[in-house]
Amino acid sequence: MRVLECPQCHGIDLYYEAGLITGYKYHCKTCNYIGAFVIEREFEVPEKPSEE
């Protein structure tokens, strides 16, 4: 599972703001950061044990 993280406040409440020629821009709802640079983290989600 991949999660985008804000480079300023390290919050994960980001959404896609704009694109096209300038590239991707993201907006952080926590600190109002707007920019193209975001941190992408990858987490392993443990699988549920199957019930038999």
C-alpha cells in the first residue's frame, strides 16, 4: 500500500490539485502546502488469516 506524505507537516491528508504542463501539484489539507514534491511511503498490509 502506498501513501503520499506532505514534506512540511508529514500529514497524509493530501489531494491532487492540478496537472498538465507544469506536472502534478498536491495540496495538503493540514498545513495548506501546495507543491509537486511529496513523499511516497510504502507499507506492507498484513493479510487476514483465513478462517477454515
